[in-house]
Amino acid sequence: MQKKDRLAAGYTLEKYERIYRQAFYDAAKKADPNWKIGKPIKAGALDDVTRETAETGKSPAQATLDTKI
């Protein structure tokens, strides 16, 4: 693998990490608005997080919000 391809792959993985981290955070906050990072997450809170919801940018907490005009 060429160096430029390795750098691009790392950037892509970093973007995915940010997307999924935000989706998990939003789901935890939706289940318990008082939840803080490092605390246990309510059972079932992450059940609605799927690849499709994470990658479209519509986390379960945002799924009810229609962003199209």
C-alpha cells in the first residue's frame, strides 16, 4: 500500500470513529438526559444505533427531526 493511501485510510477511519462516537453519545443522552461520559448507560439505550443511522448522520436522538426543507 502506498503512503498516500495509508494516510487517506487513517483519515477515513478517524471520521467513522467521530460519527459513531456521536451516535452513541446521542443515544445515551436520549435514554437518560442526565447521563455523563464514564457513567453506565441504561440497558437498551444503544439498540437503535445502526450503521445506517450513524452514517446518515441521523442518530436515534435526531431521527424524529426532519432536516429537509
